[in-house]
Amino acid sequence: MATSFVFNRVNLNGIPCIEVASITESTTAAVYNFNASPAVTPRFSGLIAVRVDETPTTTTLPVSFNVPSIAGTTIALTTFGGAAVTGADLEEGIHLVFYDRFNGILQLLV
């Protein structure tokens, strides 16, 4: 009896690094905007090192990432358990996130 194992290949060329270009705040979310990255394409799935150099003025808003080269739209940043990450959770520094393109999920790991 043959068994098919479906697996995804992630981070084939290493872990890409992206940096916050700006933050746009509204009444419902803080959107972290990034420039397009050649290492993070629409077919990308895996770990991303994210450099955050600024924080939103309102730290209670949920955080979304706008990375034009992966989704073409904003993606809500969540914890591993699925809770929304707020500006207070995302301090300045380097963070590790995981992008699951098959399910459209972006999770903060560290």
C-alpha cells in the first residue's frame, strides 16, 4: 500500500530579512508597511526575520503586515495560539515570524 506524503519546502535560500518602512495607524489596526523584497515572493512560505525600528503611538491596536511581495494585501499578525499581536507585543528589534502562504497565516514566533 503506497502512502503519499505531502510536504512543503520552506526557506530554500535561507531566512529572508525585511525591515519596517513605515507604520500606518487607523482606528482598527496598526499596519507595518514593508518594501517589496526579492527574497519574499508570492510563492514564499517560511520564516522571515523582521527588523522593527519604530513602534505605533497606540500600542493596543492589533498589528497587520503589508508586505507587497508576498500577499499583495495586509495580513494580520497573530501569536502561535491565534491571538492578535498588538503594538505593545512588537517592540523595537529583530523578530522571527512564520508565513504560511497556503493558509494565509502570519505568526509571531520571537
